[in-house]
Amino acid sequence: MFAYFLCFLLIWFLCWWKRDKLKIEKLSDKYVFITGCDTGFGNLAAKVLDIDGFWVLAGCLTEEGAQDLKKKTSSRLKTIPLDITKSDSIKNATDQIKMEVGNRGLWGLINNAGIAGILCPTDWLRIEHFRRPIEVNLLGPIEVTLKLLPLIKKARGRIVNVSSVLGRIALCGGGYFPSKFGMEAFNDSLRRDMKSFGINISCIEPGIFETKLTDCSLQRQEKQRLWDNLPPDVKKQYGEDFLIQSDTKQEKLVKKLSSTDLSLVVWCMEHALTAKYPRTRYSAGIDAKLLWIPMTYLPTFAADYLLAKDAVIDLNAV
């Protein structure tokens, strides 16, 4: 009986693998819009999809980022100024996209732009420390999606939402984790709502990668400013060595788990746009597959224990 079960699993995997490899055709007549193309995942994705033959529309926050991207891509790629926290900027970007795609519609939207915000104990923070990451990582992508849905419906296209494995498990205080939990919920509801229109919705959940989001030096400076302005009684509650210990723990975690290979995430974006049958969810990075996602299935007390005792770092010390 066990042998039959193994044979069934093998046949199922081979069928899934073959189906997963099937690709769509005629990429050269399809338009894709990517947010957050100044650096990181978005920047690399714009270059890769440009090479693939897509007409890439790259949303850039800065003129410097836009000019640098233009120098490294073909004439097909167009940059579009975009600040996803401002409705006027989103409207202007939408108008430019409509002019570019014409009657073809928009094949792909990659909601990639994001920031980390400050990651530290909740009672150190003010409401604006939560508001900014939620505006950039959640409300901005939602507004961009709402504006572009008519164009995506016309093309019966794809939407790719970049979330995070930390949209499944929150490590500390700050607006980053609520924003990513919210993106997971938005992605799921959007996927179900758009299914009848033939629109595929995919969610990418990267692990820890070396980007501006994981720059420990920036986090250290921000946390130091917060610490310096804390009331004396709060500092006493945490202890004078808390900040140093917290920074050391964060830096060890990033150093041991982070990957420099951004192409792992970009491959997920590429597959979601080019596969005949895109996946519903993609996880990128060994830490995502073997640590963070499995941890979300543990009982709450077990996950809390592992995180509180720094066992996550110890498990990866080899």
C-alpha cells in the first residue's frame, strides 16, 4: 500500500512539474507595470522582463533611479514617476499607462514598492511609525490596483503582489508586519473576486534578502533616536543594555539568513507573468521555505518560545 502511495505522489509531482513549465506566447505585445523600480527587486525585475521582450512600464520614485534604469535597458522600457502614497501621483501614472497600452490593456501589474519602517518594541513607537509603512506597503498598492483593474480586465492579465513571509509571522513591533499581513488579506480577497474575469492573482512571500529594507545601519540610527527620546522610566524597564543587545540580535539574524541573490524573487515574478498556469503563492529563499513558513504552523507558544530565546539564530548557526 505504501508503495502505491509513493507511486501516486511521484506521478502527481511529475504532472505538476510539467504543467508548471508551460509558458504563454507572444510576450512582445504585452505590457507590464512594476512599482518600486529604483532599486532592489523592482529594478532587477524591470531589467529581466525587458530582456524577455515585455513592454515594461517602470514606476520610479526618483528621477535618479529612472535615469539609471533607462541606461541599462532597451528603448522599449518606459519609466513613470510614481509616489504610491499620493493619489495625484497614482492618477498621473494611470493616465500615462493608459496612453502607452492603448486598446491592448495591461497584461501585468507587479505591486513591489515597499519600506521596512522602524522595527522595535511597540511602546517605543508613535502612530506615524505605523502609518507610513501601511501607506506604502498596503494602501498604496491597493489604490494602484483599483486604478488599473479596468486595464487588466481588458487584457485578462495578471497581478503579482509582493508580500513577505513576515506577513505570516510578526517578529517585533512596527508598521511593517501589519502592512504585510494586510497585503496577504487583500491578495486573497482580490484573487477570489477576479477569478470569474480570468485574471490570475499571485502572491510572492520572500524571506530575508539584502536590500535597503534589511539595512541594519539605517535601523540602528532610527532606533537610537527613539531610545534617546524615551522617558527615563521606560528605559529603566528595558535596561540600559537592551538597545545594544537588540541591534546585535537583529544583525546576527540578517547576516545568517539573508540572501544576496535577488533573482530568486524576480524568477517568481517572471513565472507569475509568463507561466500558462501561474502559482497562487511563491516563496523565495531557503529561510522562507525551511524556517519562517514552517514556523507559522507551530503552536503559538512554540513559535513565541523560539523567537524569544533566539533559537531561530541558533538553529542556523551552522
